Amino acid sequence: MTRLPLRGRLALLTALAVAVAVAACATVSWFLVRGQLYRELDGRLHAMSGPPPAGDLGTHRPRGWPEIRDALTNCRSTPVGTGETRYAGPYVIQQAIAADGRACVIQDRGGLTVTEADAQVAAGTRPDALHNGKGVDSQGKSVRVRILTVGYPAEDASGNPVRFAISTAIPLDEAEGPLGNLALLLVAVSAAGVLLSAGAGLMIARASLRPVDRLTDAAEHIARTEDLDTRIPEHGHDEIARLSQAFNTMTGALAAARDRQQQLIADAGHELRTPLTSLRTNIDLLLRSQDSGRELPPDARRRLLVSVKAQMVELSSLVGDLLELARPAEGQPARETVALHEAVERAVERARLRGPELTVELDASPWFVRGDPGQLERAVVNLLDNAVKFSPPSGRVRVRLDGGELTVRDEGPGIAPEDLPHVFERFWRSPSARSLPGSGLGLSIVARVVGEGGGRVTLEPAEGGGTVARVVLPGSPVRPD
């Protein structure tokens, strides 16, 4: 079944469900009709037998009492159907049963097979018995019959009380014939219903899966052409519409991711071109000087080597930043409890080495967060690097950590209001900072690390000039267990 297409499986399941339902209804209907027919036969048997007598047989004798009395008087145990008895026909068969269980054949009324229940009725241990049994019709042919046996009291020739029973039977052909025809009719109707349901299920499956076919065609088109701008029309609010909407959302996200990737590659190429070009120029100058035999002055050579080193450091920093931004979410290091105040203290020490002429003040109270220690420290270092880079000589940088809020304030020129919405974008640098070293990725890394820790980061102008960077991270003032 798994090899069938989806519409074939739906049609097959629909046909199976209908087949089970039709079979159940047909079976229940057959048994209901069977019960009704049997109740009609039983009613006829009770009407022909009359109610069982409650008193003296002299006042309540069964129908055909003279023949019954002769049968009891001359009771024979001759097997039924031997041709010694003439039968009245297939419609009613009647037989007397002596108290000892012997079958007493009534003239011209056929014969029946005596069962244990019939013998008990004749012996007086039960009032009557209703069951299916075997009898013989007027042609001496064995037939299945519905038998009602009723017990009667009587007196023998000496006047002693005795008991006997009379079995009245109707052939079951009156019920089983219509039941057989009904069974064939129900089977034919069920088969036709299953076939019709299979065809209807196939048509419904085709109509229902037509949107899925469009979705499949769109997916195959995207896989073949890589055209992520393909959209599927969304109609209604059912499951297919939700699937189409989810597919369009997915392709939109993929298109956006591809655009971001292409933009990242273009920006990275642009940023890498500058240090690489400078490196190539300086190295070519050194090589030409060596090849031509004209050595550069020591001071010029030293400045070239210092420039090459600075460009290599800038290039290494840029590559590291790119690797950090390209790190997939599933590749994150394991999160652990981090003492944020200790990471801030280490970052401040590094900032003091990078800006020895500046005053870096620190006021940090204990705060513990969940995250990666290296990434959190790097984010703080990036904030301090920006503060050191834009601070004037002999300026002051104030760092404060209180209640999970880290603030870094510098005394630099500040950020123009129109530039604030772009400060966390990759490779973005304000016009005043484009002449300074840096890749424009530092604040993007800060935003990513803080966001992964469930916090937020903002930049805003400070009172009296400068810029304030605010980082809020959820945590606790005491180390959790």
C-alpha cells in the first residue's frame, strides 16, 4: 500500500471504510429480517398450538384430539420417513410424544425427530420447547423445520393420569428462502456500493490533492531553477491554505537568507579588498627594493613593516569576525553559568592596555548569567573598543554593571540620530568612522551574542556628549545552584 500514490491510498481507504460500513449495515439488516421472520413463524406455531392447558384435558383438548388419542394409544416408534405413514404436506407437521419420550406418529400429519427438550416437555419437567429441528415432508424428503412442543395432561384406559406432548412444526423454507434471496441482494448492493465509493473516493482525492499537486510542481520548479520568488496562491483557511502559506513563508525566508548571504559575501569582499590591496602594495614595494638592489632607508622600511603588521592584524580580526557571524545556531558552544562582572573586569583590563592614555573607570556588582564565557567577554571587549576608539586623548570611559544592566559611556563625538538605526548592521560604519580602523562587524557580534542570551543592547547619546551603550542580560546577583 505504501507504493501507491497518495490519491490511490485515499481512494482505497475510502473504499475500505465504506465496505466495512456497508458490510456492518447489511449484516445487521439480515439479522433483523431473520429475527422478524422467525418471530412470525413462532407466532403461527403458537396460534396453531393454542395456549398450554392449565387444568383437565377433558375441558381443553388440543386440535385433532381423536387422531392424537389414537396415536398415543397405538404409539409406534417407527422411524419417520419410511413410507409407512401418509403425510399432509409441507406446511404443517404434527407429532405426539409419549411421556417416556417415544415419537407417536399421527396419521396424515408427518413426522419429526424428537430432541431432549421435547422429551422433557412430554415428561412434564418443562412447559414447552421452541427450536429448530428435522422433519419429513409429504414426499418423504427430509426438511428443516421450526418446532414448538407443548405438554398436555391425559388419562390412560384405567383412568390413571399421564402426560404427553404435541410437537407442531413449520418448514424453515418459508424463512430461509427469503433470507437467502436477501443475502444475495445485500451482497450485490454492498459490492456496488464499494465500487461506487472507490470511484467517488478517487474523484474526491484528485480534487482534494490538486492544491498539493500545485505545491509539488512549485517545489520541483524551485529545485530545478532555484527561483525562490515562486509563490503559491493562497485560498481559504483550510489545511491546504495553511500549507501553501507555510511554503510561501519558507521560500521567502530562504530568499531572504540567500540575499543576506550574498550581501555578506559582497560586503566581506569589499572589506577584505582594502587590507589585501594595501598588503600587496607594501610587499611589492619591498620586493622591488630588494630586486633592484636599492635598499629602502631603515625608517621607511620599518614603517612599511609596521604597516604590513597592522594590516595583517586587521585582516585577522576581520576574518575572525566573519567566522563568528557565520557560526550556525546549532554550532553554539554549551551554555553555562558565567560571572558577568568577572568578564567585564577582564575586558576593562584589555581596554586599558589598548588606550593607555585614557581613564577607564569600573563599577561592577556581581551578576551571573547563562551563556558562553568567551563570547560574552568578546561582546564586552567590542563595546569597550568602540569607546576607546572614539574617545579623545586623556578622555574617560565609565563602565558600570548594576542589576544586570551594563553601561559603557565614552566622551567621544557621539552618534548622529540618523545613524542610530544602522549601528548594529553588518559592515556599517558612520561617515566619521570610515577613516578609522575596523570592519564594522563589532556591534553586529555584540547584538548577536546579547540576543542569544535573551537580552537586548542599545546605543544612545549621553548627556553632556558622547555615547552610552546599554546591555541588559537576564540573570541573578548570586550564583545559581
